[in-house]
Amino acid sequence: MYRRTIIAGAFVLGAAPALAKTAPLPRPRLIALDPGHGGSDPGALGLGGTQEKNVVMAVARELQKQLLVQNRFRVTLTRSTDTLVPLRERVARAQDAKADLFLSLHADSHPEPHIRGASVYTLSEQATDREAAALAQRENGGVTRAQVSPGVAQTLVSMTQRGTVNASNRLATTVVQSFGRSGIRLLPHSHREAGFAVLTAPDIPAVLVELGYLSNPHDEKLLTVPQHQVALARALRGSIETYFGAAVSPATTPAPSRKA
Ligand SMILES: [Zn+2]
């Protein structure tokens, strides 16, 4: 009897480490941040001389810093220096790193200087409107829709099969909501669609965020102010946290966003 008790006790004592091994901590999600343009391509230019490539890098760096706090996320940048990385290469870098999310950061320009506010874009073969189509052409480095379209159509099929389209729409919705809660000015119809070449990794939910208009003097000033860059990064971090919080259980997945 005595011996059996010892064996039972040993078994119980030995059980704790075995149980702990079966419940590993979740792997921190990997966020691919894509600061647009770079090097010889400054992107949009402000009247005050602000270059899009610098503004988006500043926000990407701040967002990287915020995401790395508490080790909940890992971050990879598609470019970390002032160099021009081709759009395909950006997609490939995110895929090679096995990113869980892709966030492309930009700032726009418009012939009408009064136009201002942020907006969020997801991939589509058909652009929501002419402005979104023109924007995609600018961000694709002048490549026309006809040139990009066959690749986009093919990508969208596999994105739909894998649930990446719905996931990207959900991410776009959380960005719009997070900006709204943070008091960041948004364009009307804040979530639009177009054929952006940089949003074509079939497995990675992806959005392109235009943080504001460098052609608007007020937006241009805001985009260069460190406090506003921090606020933009905080709102983006909030949307990423919300996205993954909501994505934990499929049962609580919100309905796909309505296109504005
Ligand atoms: Zn851009």
C-alpha cells in the first residue's frame, strides 16, 4: 500500500510540467509595415516641401515602436531606409517573412487644395470610383489598370478562397473606426477599393492607408508634427489590436464591412 501511494504521488507531481508543455504561449503576430515610396521616388509633395516618403517612414517607425511594446506583436518593414523598393519586392518581403498583416502607409495629393482627411483602401479589380482608380495608378508607379488588372483578378480569386478578402475588409473597417474614435479627420466614403499592386499577397490581409493630403496646407502641417504622427500610429495600433482581438474566435467575427 505504501509503495502504491508513493507511485501515485510521483505521477501527480510529474503531471504539472507535462500540462504546461501542451499550452505554449501564442506566437506574437508579425505585422508588415510598408512605408510607401523612398529613394528617388519622394511620393506626393506638399507646398511646404514635405515629401510623402519621409512622413510615412516617420509614422511607420512610431507604429513599429508602439507595436513592439509588451511583445504582443513583431514587426517587419518592407523598407527601413530611404531607398526605392519595387512594389513586387515589398509583397515578396512580407510573404517571405510570413507576415500576418500588411499595412501600406501613404499620404496623398489632390488638385483641389481644400480636400483633406485620411482614407483606407483594399484590393479590388473594379475601383469604387474614379478617384480611387487614379490613386491606385499613382501608387502603382503610373502602371495602368489594364496592366495590373489580370494579376489582380487572379490574386482576388485565391484571396477570396482563403478568406483574405473578408479579413482585409474587416481590417479596413477597424482602421476607419479607430481613426474616427481618435478624432482623426477622414474623407467621406473613408473605405474604398482599387487595384493596388502592393496589396496582392494572397495569404496576407492587407490595407493601404492614406494618412492625409499633402496638397492641403492643414494636413501637410499636421503630418509633419510629431504629436500627430504619434496619434496616427496610436490609432493604427488600436485598429491592429482590435482586428486580432476580434479575429481570435471565428464565432465573434464581425460581418464584412459595407463599402462606403
Ligand atoms: Zn503614396
